[in-house]
Amino acid sequence: MTDLLTNLAFSLIVAAAATALFTGILLPLAPRLGLVQAPGAHRAHARPTPLIGGLALFCGFVLGVLTLDAPLGGMRALFATGFILVTVGVLDDLHELSTRYRFAAQTLAALLMVYWGGVVLRDLGQLIGPDVLVLGLWAVPLTVFAAVGVMNAANMSDGMDGQAGVLVSIALAFLVFFSWDGGGNNDTQILALLLACVLAFLAFNLPSPGRRGAVTFMGDAGSLFLGLVLAWYLVKFSQGPERLIAPVTALWLLALPLCDAVAVMLRRLLERSSPFVADRTHYHHLLLALGLSPGQALGVIGALAATLAGVGAAGEILGIPESTRFWGFLGWFAVYFLATSLLVRRGRDGGSAPSPTGRHASDRGGEEPQKSSSTRSSGRAARAAARR
């Protein structure tokens, strides 16, 4: 046990240090490669910001994994699928791929998770009663739907400095706890390594009094990869006779980003607009519109996400019936949807709401920004200036 902890500690240091090192290496290369987020009318940052955080995080994670004293043959599918999504994410950061191509890549990743990784959502537990709700023929379609949903929820959460990193860190910390408590040494080490990499990334992404804005953004490469890992382990841990958590607990661990993604898309559908066209009605936009500073808004987001995840973990540990936890989750979503919808309506009526279109910082996710030809031209000009 001592040797295992010593090796893990060494790997954690390597992973975090490698993430920081790759960030330092990629930062000066980002403008030449075009991996920068140009400022614009609906973006909060005032200067081109590199989009290499996710790429550096993935490289640091891979290097850290190579130092583990653990059999990793069963993780080939995860690493290969992660590499595919990171590649697609980089291409998206460079060329802003259409929603169609992004969803195709996410669906491919989900199918690889199912058919290569063997990670399938076969049942939903005792969600609505004493009997286990077996999915049968619906297992694969619902697994793909869930995985793509988590990837997009993580991607949409990358809308403010530190936001995606903080939310993913909270979920990963709870997954590390459940994995360790269940005796899954390999999974515990993998998740702990990724958590170390995300924390190292946050050192360059969190608001800091000593600098103006983030040094780097995560970019789609990072948010897609982290969304994949979360989906992979939330499904894996919630299935099988020796499951570590109930399926409903997975909902609570990602309650805030999942509810926001569903609420935003539902509001767009009710307003008869495309669910994939970006707007400024996510919860971080609403908090900023209320007058909170970015740091204050991030504090509220982190505290709320940790509280909701803690409620889910407490329900799992205390053995509260799964159906009770599920109805509680639906109740929370109803409150969230009504509260955010009232804020959106109040702001629009009073003229202080976020604009119905546009993006904040790197908030793109699975959404398609509305752009005029002049906006596209100014974006290209900004990238060209950054390269020079």
C-alpha cells in the first residue's frame, strides 16, 4: 500500500508539472498556430487569449499516466477516444466547425466508449420504484445520448475564467472518493491524475489579482476530453452488480452543468429558436448580469455545484431510496428552470439581461454562434494580428 501511494504521489507531481510545462511551451506557439480566442463584441476578454489549456492538460495527463505502476491495457479505448476528441477540439478551435461535425465526433466517441470500452448504460437503477429499470434495446442509444449530453454540458460550461475547471474538479473529486472507497485502485489513480492536471491548468486560468484575465483558455479540446472522461466514469461506476454509485447519483454529481444545458436548450425550443444557437442566458451570464464580479460569480457557481454534488453523495452514503433522490433532482431542476427563466425575462423587460445571442469568453460548447460576415472578417483579422 505504501509503494502504491508513493508511486501515485510521484505520478501526480509529474502530471501537474507536465501540464504546467506544456502550457509554457505552447503559449508562445499559439498565435503562430492560430489557437487564440479573439476578443469580440460579446466576449469578455480584451485581448487575444491562447486556447492551448486543454491540449497542455491532455499532454500532461498522458505523461503522468505513463509513470503509473498499474496495468493500463483496459484503458486503451479511453485514451484513444480522448485523443480523437482532443484532435477534433483543436480543429474546432482553429476553424470553428459546424454543429453537425462536432456532434458527429461526439457520437463517434460515445460509440467507441460503448463498443470498444464496453461502458454501457444497461439500467437506470431503481429510478421510479423498487424494480430496476432495465434499458434492454435502448441501452446503446441512451448511452450515446447521455455521453454526448455530458460532453456538451462540460463544453457549454467553459464560459468564464475558471468555470469549467472548477466544475470538473468538483465532479472528479467525488469520483475519486467513490472509486477509492470501492477499492478501484486503477480508476482511482487515473481520476486523481486527471484532477491534478485540471488543478494545474486552473493556475493559468483562474482570475488572479496579479494579472489581467486568464493566461490561457481550455478550448474545445479540453472541455470535450474532460466531458468524455466524466461520462465514461459516471456510466462505468453506476453499472453492474458491484456498482459504486446509483445512476441517479451521477445526475447529482453534475447537477449544475447538466441542468443549465437542458434549461437553456428547453428555453430556446419554447421560444421557437434553434437549441444550438448560442445566447447569453447561461447561469454565469445571469450572475454577471445581476452585478456580480467574475470572481464572485465563480464563487457562487463553485459553492452551488459542490453543494449539489454533496447532496448526491450524501444520499448515496446514507442509502436514501433512489426514487426519492430522482424526484428530488427533478424538483431541483424545476426550481432552477423557473428561477433562471424569470431572471432572463426580467432582464429583457428591464433592458439589463444578457443579449439573446452572442457568447461570453470561450462559451461555445455544442452551440453555433450567430455571426455576420463582418464578425467573421474581424475574427480572422484578429487572429492574423495575433500571429504577427
